[in-house]
Amino acid sequence: MAAISHNGLAVPISYIPNTFELQRWEFMIFRSVMDMLTDQALLAKVEQFIADKNIPPSRFGREVMGDGALIQTLREGRSLTLKNAGKVIQYIQSYRPETR
């Protein structure tokens, strides 16, 4: 199977979407996920984000995926699918704090 190397990982070409079939925002999310493919890197980005924005972990999980235990289970070693990792990245990139 043909593969390309990205961040030291071999990614099978069959897993790389045709960029012409994706909307621009979908491609940007896909690239963001590919740039931080490891579970540890994703968790580190989430931990930094919730600390910087002073968001409780349970609120983050509920808002992103409807799962208040998301952060806790990530800390315990849970892996996300690329689709769900994309949701996390999209939330972080599009986050706008509430004004009260």
C-alpha cells in the first residue's frame, strides 16, 4: 500500500482525502488533526486550552462532544477517532468566549 510520511508517521494514501472533494474548512481541520496525530499531543493542546481559557474540563467535554467525562477519559488513555479529534480541534480554533 502506498503511504506518505507525515511527522514521522506513515499515513496510507487511502486515508488522505482528496482535497478537491473537501470544503476549505474541512481540509484545514484535517491538516490540524494530522499535525497533532498523537493522543498525547492532542491531550496537551486541550489541557493548555482549558487552562488558558479557564474552562472546567467537564464543560469542555460537554460542549465539544456531549461528554462531560471526555477530558478524564483522555487522561486515562482514551483515543479519539480522527472525526472526533477534528471536532476537538474545530472547537478550539473557533472558540469565542461568552460575554456576560
